[in-house]
Amino acid sequence: MASSMFVKITFLAMICLVLGTPLANAALSCGQIQLTVAPCIGYLRTPGPSVPAPCCNGIRSVYYQAKTTADRQGVCRCLKSTTLSLPGLNLPALAGAPAKCGVNVPYKVAPSIDCNTVRH
């Protein structure tokens, strides 16, 4: 189990390094977004009745830092690419996590989203 977690953290760190370039005019880089929501990975693989507080804190942090349409589209693109690169995520849990954390994301978080349609 410990080695499995190490592999996941190492994989996430590699993603952060590769995708960590700042988004144009964005409040957060993709690497920052990934690190902020990394506590959600365990929940998204094996969801429980409630989202863990560190995950909710990360979701809230990213949501409130993305102030403009460009910021929100950048967050969407980052989360979409990250979601596509992490196998075994529970997609209904992914879509429902923001609402369970009290965050009203104006779009469904899913790997199929067209991030160009995301507005502030």
C-alpha cells in the first residue's frame, strides 16, 4: 500500500513538472492546481460518504483563485488533462465533489468537457 501511494505521488509530481508551465494570464499554473487538489486523488479512486476536508480545501482554493473566464478555462483544461492521465478515477465522484464541498462550479467536471464553453 505504501509503495502504491509512493507511485501515485511520484506520478503526480511528474505531471506537475511537465504541465507546470503557467497558463497565459492565469491565476494558477497547472502544476499549482494539481498540487492543490492532489488530496482528492484517494477520494476520487474510492469515494466515501463525504469528501475529505483537505480535498474540499483544495477545491475551494482553486475555485476562488480563478477569477476570470480565462482563469476558469485554464483550470478546466488542467483538470481535464490531469483527469485523463490518472486511471481509475470515479467520474461521478469527480463530477459531484465540488458540490459536496459547497462549491458551485458552473460546469460538470468531466473528461469530456469543452473548456472553451466555461465562463466566469
